[in-house]
Amino acid sequence: MTPLPALAPALAGAVACLLAAAGLRPVRRAVPYLGGVTLAAATAGAAVTGTMTAVGPLDRRVSAVLLAAAAVALLGLIADVGALPLVTRLIVESVAAGGVVLCGVQVTLTGDWLDGPVSVMWIVAMTNAYGLLDRLGGALAAVAAVTGAFLAGTALVLGDPSLAALAAALAGACLGALPYGRARGRVRLGPSASLFTGFVLTCTAAGLTAGRGTAVVAAGLLLPALAAIVGAGAYAVRRPRRTGGPAGPARKAAPALCGVSAGTGTAGLAVALGWVPASAAATVTAATATALLCCARLRHDFIYARPRRAWTSLWMPAGDDRQRGRVPRPRSAGNPPPPVVRRG
């Protein structure tokens, strides 16, 4: 690879960081809901600028990912401002993922027609998993910055500067948003930024592994998604909120998930360089995800639920603490309050 295309990720990351930092400064006090839109616009502008400056014409895959991610970000903005049915959200995300798959960004596990539906389901699932990270103490920006930086390095090793510029632009935009999200309530990225970030990262990982072996595809998909999977599991088994602070594991989620992202990113680079077998990396990642999710569930049940139900809760729905037996009727259903007797 010539030195000029190799500079595309650095240029895109720097431009995105500056655009996000400059755009989020007035947004944090004017319209808080536009924080995610600002991050998406900074990412798209920096990716296009870096690619066209250092590489050449925009890649069809990058164009499809940016257009579909913009639709998903708009969907998140609508869901943030008003109510949006879950079915409508899943349909729009599936259509956006299908458009990306038709442009060559897909999971090639079987080499048959099944790759299309599997790709759509994986992209939609991981997009919504990243959507939960914004609720874990603001871990979205930090995890996305680390994951995007390592994906950009992996793309450079594999000789794909276009996807490297896209991942670096997203990492730079999230890095520029970090100072505004440290204090609670300063910038609310919301569903718009979380869905956009998850969609771009998942599509970038799928594009880097398209057309490769089964073990490489499995490792390339599981490694960048491990932090999102663990974060979604931690949010699912969180402690019910009683005060205005973060609930359960949300207070320490960002540093822990950043460590997970750094570890998986290093493993992904090692697989791309040929230092670690892809099959071993995929197996260890899957086992780690399963173990962490089981430990989080058991910890939740041993601390916040009945200990005797902790082991059986692995296959029971989370938060199934409904009262058994007779439930008193509410007062609105014909159960009047007891009379008040005044004395004296």
C-alpha cells in the first residue's frame, strides 16, 4: 500500500474529532436531541473527505453503509423524540441492512443464499446491542472509539483503506464527544448516535471479513462485537433503579467495556497479521462471552434475588420477580380505602 492511502484513516479521524468537538459545543445547550445527529454528520463528512482526498472515488460499500446508517440515525432520532413501535423499528433496520448486504457487505459463512438473511439478522442484532451501551453510564462513545480505532488498524493491515477511513472517522467523532459526555446530562447522544454507531461498526467488521474463510469470518465478527454483547447482557440483568444515579453495573461499565474492546481489538490485529489462529480466537471469544453473561446473571440473582433461584435463573426471563398467590385489588377496582377516624 502506498503511503497516501495509508494516511486516509488518520485524516478522517482528525477531521471527525474536530467536527464532533466543534458541533457538540453549541448543541449541548440548544437542542440536546441533536447530539447523535451531530456525531453522525461528523463521521460521514470526515469519512468522505478522508477517502476522496487520500484514496480516490468513494467506495460503493462505504456509500451504502453511510446512507443506510443515516436512515438508522434518523430512525433513532424519531424514537428519541416520540414513541416508535418496535416492529417499525426492526423493519426499517432490516431494510437498511438489506441494502448494505446487496452492495457487498455481508457475512459469508456458508457461501449460499443463507448468507443474506444471516447478515441482516446479525447487523440488526448488533445494532440494537450497541443501542444499549448509551444507557450504561455513557459507555457508548468510549467503547466505539476504541473499537473503531482497532478496526481501522485491522483494515489497513488487510489492505482496505476505504473501510479503514470509515472506522477511523467514527472513532474520531466518538473521541471528540468524550469530553462532553463525562459529566452527567451535558450531552445526550441517545438512540440516534447509538444505532448509527452500532450499524457502522457492525457493517465495517462484516465488510472486512467478506469472502474469507469460515474461521476468519467468525473471529472477525465476534471480536469487535464482544463489548456490545457483554454490555447488553449487563444492562439486561441490571439492578432496578431506585435513585437518580446509574443502575447496577452502569457506574463501572465504561472502563470495563473499554478494556474488553482493547483486548478484542488487539486479538483482531493479531489474527489479521497471522500471529493467532482465527479458529482459536473465535472459540475463545465465544466462550468468554458466554462465561461473562452467565457470571453477570448469577451475580445479579445472588445479590438482588433469592439465592436458591440463582442457578435456575439462567434459563428464566430476567427480572421475573412477580408476586405469587393472591394479589390485592387496586382501589380503583372497587376496593375503597379504609375510613379515617378522627379523635379528639
